[in-house]
Amino acid sequence: MLGPEFSRIIPENLWIFGNNPGMHELAIARNLLRQVLEVSEQEKLVRVRLVALKAGVLRQIVAETLSEAFAFLALGTVARGAKVRLAEIPARVRCRACGKEEEGFLASCPSCRSAEIELAAGRELFIDYIEGDRK
Ligand SMILES: [Zn+2]
């Protein structure tokens, strides 16, 4: 008898919830589960083992709270018992004056001193990949 086929799925730009920095872990977990179940159905997964997320540092997600909320909501679904792993994306700013990008949450450009800077990274929240089993 063959074992289940192991799959690693990399959804393209699967944003969990736009760009809402105030979102609570429970609401994130709910959206996350909905997307994970959608992908599972498309990919015919019978079991989800891991959900790997990437989250900008500025979202300030508490990984443990998110994992617990997800574990609770996923009971009775193919994602029950799945691990949720969170990788943090550092903040980065882009200078509108000189175009330079720098890591950090800076108030002015370290190159040209301009205060015309915008956030280039640090508020993302998306599914990086999902691991699971096909029948
Ligand atoms: Zn600059």
C-alpha cells in the first residue's frame, strides 16, 4: 500500500487580509483557515500538516495566539492539528527623493536626509506555502 503523497503548495500571493494592521489574531486565524481550506480543496489535500506564513514585523502578530486560534478553529477540518509557522519580514522604507531602500522603520532617508519616505515592507501578511498529504 502506498502512503499519502506529500505535497508542498506555494500559492501565489495569497494575502490573508489585505493591509489591515489592527487585525486581531482570531480574525486572522479565521481568514487563514478559510484560505487554507480553499487551497486544500483545489489541491485535493486530505490532510494539512503545515501552514507557513510570512508576516511583516509591523503587524505585531503574536505567533502563539495565532497558532492556538487556528488550532481551535481547524478542529473537524482537514487542517486539524496543522502547525502554523510564522516568518517575520523586517520593515523597510523607500525614499521618494532618491529612491534608496533601507531596512528599518526610519523617519528620514539615511542617504539624502529627505523625510519623504514610504514604507516598502513590514505590513505584509500572506501564506508562503502549505504542506499536506494527498490521498
Ligand atoms: Zn533619499
